[in-house]
Amino acid sequence: MRSDFQHLVTQTSEHISIITMNRPAVLNAFNERMLAELNEAVADAAQDEDVRCVILKGAGRGFGSGQDLSEFSSANGSKEPLEVSKHLGKYHQLIRTLQEMAKPTIASVHGVAAGISCNIALACDLRIAADNARFIQAFARIGLMPDGGGGYFLPRLVGIGKALEMAMLADEVSGPEAERLGLVNKCVPAAELEEATLQVAQRLAHGPTRAYGLIKQLMYQGLDSDLASSLKLEGELQGRAITTEDHREAIRAFFEKRAPKYQGK
């Protein structure tokens, strides 16, 4: 993965790729450049065999404030028609990559996570929030509806009633409340967020990566499947899992009474 991005900071260590959105002066609001760079960095991490877990975070005072409205307003006020579907397609590509990559992704959220930034966090497999986090489906505040997968992820995480409330009223949801609702997996004091995220990432990065990828496929496809289809897929995927080197290593470790040493293969 290259490291000369304009609006991202990336680092990879011990099989963990940390991608930091880096426009702190505007609370990491998305402009075209940062969106393009994030698509590139996430795609690279998905393909890098040395990377076994991805962390997505924001620099400065928050995770992200959503779309950069100054850029959006400029496009909307031009003589050229605003191609909303084309614009959203770039976000959709990012969301699909996060969900479809065969390795775990974690959103590490502090401060504000609003609009499209909030929904990108929801597209990650796990979310760890600081107690100062604020999740806002801010779209209705400017006469829009949730995009970036919000209509898919939000009701599946918190239920249709709460999802409609968050989308229509556009009120803030705090980190502790997000944990209570199931919007995030864990809420910790802000000073402990980095360490708490790394602890989870390290567990995942040294676990059976191939199995994690198959777990993602089973769970996400199961959201839209009937029982028969899910059981059929289960059989197919378990057939793959049982042939992996990580499974064989786990069996050896079990009989040798030691902890397995997974290689992600």
C-alpha cells in the first residue's frame, strides 16, 4: 500500500492495516480526493495477503462529519446536472469492498460520525466507540435521506423503529447509547479507544483469517436468505473451511494441548 496519500495516513504492522482519514480541519468531511484515496487504500488492504485485519479511523476531533457540503454545494450550483448516482457509486464501491473483503474490518470511532461517515462505520464488521462518540444520521437535517448503505445497515443493527427514528429526527446517539442499542460492539473511555481497538485487531490478525472471511460471507448473505438457502451455503463454506491450513493447525494444537499458531492460510 502506498503512503503518499493527500488525505489519508496509512500504516501496516503485525498484519494490521490502519487507515486514518486525515482532513481534521473539516472533521474529515469527504471530498472527491479523500473518497478516491480511501477506495484505493481499502482495496489494496483487501488484496494484501500480509494484511489480516483493517482498522478505519479519523484524525483530529472526530471520525468524520460526512460529505463536504462546500464541494457538494458547488457541484449542485453549477450549470452541469449533478449526477447523484455516479457520485454515490464511489461510496457504494467502498462499502462493498469493506463488506466483501475476506478479512475483518473495524471502525474505531471518536467524536462525531455523521451522515455518510456514520454509514461507512456501519459497513465495517465491528465498531468500537469512545464514550465521546456521537452517531448522527444527519441527512434529514438538509432534506435528504440516508445513503451510503444506511438504509441497509441501520435497521439490521438497531431494528426498523429505531432506524426510522434516527433517520427522521436526526438526533445524536452517544457512544454509550450506541452500545446499548447494538449500533457498536463496545464503548470505552476516549483515552482507551486506541488500545481497545488494537487489542481486538490483534486477536483477529492472529486468528484463522480464512475462516473469518467465510464467516463474513455466511452472515452477510444470510441476512437476505431463507433458512434452506443459508443451510446450503453453510455446507459449502464449511467444506472450504475444513480444508484450510489454519483448521489443520487448530486440530494439531488441540491434540498437542497448546495454543494454535494461525498463519491465515
